[in-house]
Amino acid sequence: MRIEPGAYFARSVREQLFVPSDPDRRLVGASLEVIPLLVDTGRVCAIQREGGISSVALLRRFGAMRGWREGRDGAGTPRFFAPDATRVSFGAGGQIAVTAAPRASIDELVQCLTSTLMQLGETARRMGIELVTRGIDPRNNVLDVPLQVESERNSQIASYLDAIGPSGARYMRQSAGLTVYLDAGHAPGARWRLLSNLSPYLTAIFASSRHYAGLDSGLQSYRAYCRRTMDPSRTAAPADGDARDSYLDFALDAVDPFRRRADGRHVSYRDWIASGEWSEESWERHLATLYPEVRPCGHLALHAIDAMPLEWLAAPIVLVCGLVYDERTSAATASLVGDADDAVLWRAAGLGLHDPAIGAVASEVVELALRGARSLDHSYVSERHLAATREFVERYTLPGRAPADDAPMPLSPPKQAPRLVVINGAFGFA
């Protein structure tokens, strides 16, 4: 039976990506990436190394007494599974991602992540490894950080992004973020749109990646800058209008990194459809390569936040849940932030809260978020985590600062310093 492309793609987005959930359900999950650096050299720790310090050796030692199970991903790279459904995996450049399964409360989620990462950090220090909780590697140039998870998929994407510029490699191999997973609710399009419009402010509030390769970038979130410059076709802010239609257009217009035309050019997935060269398998593979600030995937995955120091881990989770899971707060926030565009995303990466307009809106956003979080019952978020979030807001957001403003310069300069250039009016590295 012949499948009509237009109907298939629209149904795919509607039934697989923007999936309604019980409006009373408020599950929340999270994944925190950390960058493992060797204490004696500052270089990135290898995932696996015969007879030496490695991240796999660390996780095997840590998990042995805790009942962790070791498995393999599709590329054959080890990953680990804890009895409480926590999963530990590796990023392309060796980043360690600790992912907690969705929990019924913020308290359960924060407890799971912080206890795991604090104990893992102690074991790492004894082995001579520092787990860095910043949005990007502050010490190493990408030239010194190879692709460690070598799969056909990663190699093809890396090759495609390298042809655009160095930001793709830096984002894949050197960045670290806090991803928050949320229920889509009864109107997933509206919730996705709200989170997408909030993303610049969340990026600015929690920016933690000012330093890269031993230099001060002059940007509050160099990780966000890398997202903006890695490939605009797959990171741009989707257009206004119905969320499902906007996301479908965004996905169709994104370049397919896995195929080339006869003349060697990469083209958009829409162009492949026009030539009749598409399949359900290639479409699913394509969707998994998109890098929007918020990815719809049956639930909503918020990617806009830099990796956070453990002492402040509760703050972004409390604020995001307060903004999303209290309906009155969501409505007020949507009116406040309006529609975000690429210009706001650029300013959030560059100046962050030092941009007067972003700083003013962010101050109102956090007050709304705290009010929304307090409306959630105490079995969902305790006074302890509400107080910690208020402390973060008063220390950073309200005075117009972010964790990036406190981060010290790396101890040693890079071997090969990148070249500082100006792109779109903001400083960056070439």
C-alpha cells in the first residue's frame, strides 16, 4: 500500500512526538552530564584504557558494591544500570551522563541525582579524576578531545558538522548540560511552546560555561553559543503558529546529515521527499538528530540548561516545574515571555542576564516560578528545596548574575589556543 508522505509525517509528529498525558500527572526526570578530567594533567579521561585510569574503571568500581548492571549501547560502548532505574552512559567525547528515571516528586529526583553524583565524585577523586560540572570543558581545546564513542551514526554526524565549523565538534564532544524531562500534559503543543519561549531565560539564568580551552570567552554560556552555531537548520527556534505544524516544518527543513546528493551536497529532508527518496526508517533516524531547545518525544525534553554544580541542582528543576505544573503560573508566564526568536537565544548565550531586557524578564520569571512551585504540595517539593531555590535566585538571578560569573579561570592554559572572532555581534572561538 502506497503511503502518502504528507499524511504520514503529520501523523508521525502528532502521534509520536506531541502525545497528551494525564493533566494531573507531574512526573519529572533529569539527566546531568559531567566532564571527567584527569587531576594530574587536566586532560579528558578516556572511556576505556588498558591498564590505566578510565571512566569505565571508575563506574565498575563504583557500581560493584551497589548492584549496578553493565550493558552495551548500539555502538558497543559500556553503560550502567542501577537498581533504582538510574542509567549512566557516555557522550561522544567521554562525558558521563547520569540519568534518573522520571519520579513522582522533585524531592525524589534531586535526592537520586545528588546522592549518586556526590558518591561517584568521591570515588573519582580517589582515582585521580575530577567530575567537572560546567556547561563546557574549561581546559581543553577540541583538538585534544577525540570522538570516543565511535559509531557509524556519530561519525556521519561529526563529518557533516565539521564541514560547517568547529562548534559541532565542541558541542558533541565537550559540552555538558542538565536535561529536564517533563510530562506533556493535556495540551502538549502549548506546553512545548511555553518551554521553548522560556529557553533563552533559562539559558541565561543557569549559564555556567564562560570559560573554554583555558580562555575567557566573554560569553555567559559558550555551550549555548555552540548550539547556535553548530547547524542553524537543526537548532533554530521553530516558527510561530500551531506547535505541531511548526515542528514538522522545522524537522523537514533540517538538513539530513546521513545522505548526500550525487554532487556531494547535503540537503534538507524535505528535498529528499521531493525526489521520492524517503522511508519511515530514515525519518525516525532524522528526527533523533535534531537539537531544538525543547525536544518533543512523547514527553518534553528541555535541553537549554548548562550543567549545574550539585549544590544548586534543585534550583532549575524546582523553577521549571513551578512554571509548567501550575496552570495559573503557566498562563502568566506565557504572557510575560511572548515568542522567543533566534535573536533572543543569541543574546542569552552572549550577555545572559547582563542583557537588561533578558535580566528584567528573568527576574519576573523566577518570582512566578517560585510562586508556582509553592502552590505544588509539600509531598512533591519540600521546603528545603524551595529554600535552596530561593537562595539561588537571591544570590544570582535577582542581582543579574549566573554561576558563570563565579567560575574561576582554569589552572593551566591550553596547548593550542583557539582564535577569538566576532560572529553575529558576539565574541566566539574559531
